[in-house]
Amino acid sequence: MFSLFPSFSLPGVRIDQKIWQLAWPMILANISIPLLGFVDTAVIGHLSSSHFLAGTALASLYISVVFWLLGFLRMSTTGLVAQAMGAQNTHKAAFHLWQALLLGFLLAMIIIVFQAPLFQLIQTLSSDDVSMQQTYDAAKTYFDIRIWAAPLVLSNMALTGFLIGSGKTKWVLKALLVCNLVNLLADLLFVPVLGWGVAGVAMASVLAELVQFTMLFSLIWPQLKTVKVKLAEVLSGWSVLLKMNGNLFLRSALLQLCLSFMTIYATQFGTQAVAINSIMMQFFLFISFSLDGVAFALESLVGNTFGQNKKRRLAGYIKRGLVIGLAFSLAYTVFYILFVDAIVALLTNIEALVSGIQEYYVWIFIMPLTSVLSFLFDGIFVGLGWDKKMRNSMFIAALMFLLCVFIFQDLGNHGLWIAFSSFMLMRGLAQGLMMKRHLF
């Protein structure tokens, strides 16, 4: 029988197996997400005008960035719940979930109330060319519908964080797969069959979020209702949660700034540089599938063990997690070296891009090695509740990024990739030094 509040002491189960048991569902879940984006693009791409596709892409990217910046809600919930589970304090775990749900709802209401100026920001930051008006019209149609999913999206972050912190990553996978399947089927029904166009894609996304919320909450509720958490408790004691989420928000904002800079600054080097960087970022996304899965497992196991105050086991999870992550990064490097041409061919058939990207292969080959530590330490730090250290390490890495951009600006787009590689490497090194100083 499924139990929401399990014991993590499983005698005879090796550390590597426990990490993998939690990691593989999240790896599959990560892989399913870009496949859905492919379907969205395909159904809109077959409409009568490119304005529909451009508008949907613009609004979808913007909304994704807004929600991504609020992803601290998932991370903080995972870390706090994992530690509470380790201390066998189911009441505290339930308390953290209710507070996260309430905070998510309040943030969602702010987004909905200010949706008009939020959309206006898209036009302010984009071109004011008259020819873009149809694109903006399509973007507004999508935005005005999709934005109402904010309460569901943020609630799902909290519920997902709770389940990861509880070590129930398989349930997260099941909910996400059903959500993506519903989105896919709704896309096909609403757009080609019913002819709802851009509005249909947006409504499919809202419906999918509703299905995911229903699945996650129905899973949690039978056990959650047995733990009595008073409303007065939920409404008090916000200082820890707000401080933690504030630090994680700043960390996410700095990360998004550096990632966005890769596209924005590349415009100085021409359209081809922007296109090449876009393709190379797909290689980075591919790396995140596996490394994020390992990081999610470490969030749960490290947080739980830290809550139990079992330092020897904690060190074991951290060390083996790093070994597993490094093995993945080496495998990615070998895979990229062997199949980089084939992968590029799948991503584009434009001759100028295929030939132009070849001089950037070195950055693709070292990408897994320079990025691996930052992914893994993020998971470890979330489990430990080291939100301030996550913020500080990201600040150090962002400074390194900007410094490298300035130093290597004469190298053009290659200088930008030196900066990005240094940024990812510095994130991991800074976090590693912090962990060695404060934990071991």
C-alpha cells in the first residue's frame, strides 16, 4: 500500500541503487517535456500564417520564464519536506506543503492581477515594427488564456516538490506523463479538429495543468488529511520560508540573466551566431535530462539524511551522487564526440549553420564536464537547505561570466562560449569549496 510518509532506512539496499531508484523517473519526466513543445509547434506550424507560430512561441517563452523564475517554490518545498521526513516529523512536512500552496496561490493572484502590464512588457522589450502586430495579436490570445493557469502551475510546483522530498519520484513521473498526454490529445482536438487555433493550444496547456494538479493532489490528500495542520499555523512562521525563497529567487534570476545574455549579446555577431547558439543550447538541454534527474534524487536523499543527522550516510550519498553524475558527464562527452554531426543534422539542414557550427564543436564536447558539478551541487544544496550559499555561488559565477565576456569580447561568439563555460564551471567549483568548508 502506498504510504506518503515512508521510512528511508532500507537495509541491504546499496547507495547507488537508492539514488538510481529516485533518479530514473525524473530523467524520463525531463525527456517528455521537450516532446510536448514539439507537438505544440507542429499543430500551430500548420496554420495559415507564420504569425500564429511566432506569437505562440513568443508568449509561451515569456510565460515559461515567469513561471521558471518562481521555480524556487518547488526547490524550497523539496528541501524542507525531505528534512522533515528524515526527522520523522510528518506534521512539519505537511505544514511546509500547506505553506507552499498558500504562497503559490498568493503569487499566482499577483500574476493574474498584473497580467496586463506583464503582457505589455513583451511589446516593450520586442520590436515595434508594424509588421509585428499580427504576431503580438496571436501572442496576446495565447497569453490571456494561459496566464489563468498560474494557480495550477504554482500549486503543481509545491506538490511536485513535496513528492520529491518524500522520495516519490515515480508518482511525479506518472502525473507528468498523463499531463503531457492530455496536452497532446487536447492540442490535436482543439486545433486541427475544432479549429480553435492559438487559443486551442493555450487551452490545452491549461487543461493539462488541471489534470496534473488533480492527480498530484488526489495522491497526496488521503494521507495528508490524517495530519492535522491548523490554519493559524500555516498563517504564521513565514520568515524561514520567505527568506529561503527570496534567496532562491535571486539565484534563479541571476541564472536566467546569464542564459538570456547568451542570446541577446549574440545578436552583435549576426543572425548566424544567434542561430548557432540556439542549436548549441539544445545540447545543454539534453545534458540536463540526466543530471537534473540525479540532482532531484540527491535533493530527497540528502535532505532526508540531513534531517536524520546521519553524517556518515550523508557523506555517502554526496560522494556516490557525484560519482554517478561524473559518469553521466563522461558518457555525454563521448556520445557528443561520436555523434555530434548526426545530432546537428537532426536540428538543422541549413548548410551555412551545419558548416558554421563545426568550429564550435569544442564547446559542445566540454559542455558536460564544465556543467556537471553545478547540476549536482544544486541538488545537494537544496537538500541541505543552503539557499543562501546557492545564491552566493550563483553571484560569484555571474560575476565570472560578465568578466569573461568583457575580457574575451574580441573573440566574438567564441568569447561568449568561453564566458558560458567559465560560468558553469565556477558555479560548481564555488559550491564545492563551500561544501568542503561547511560540511566536511
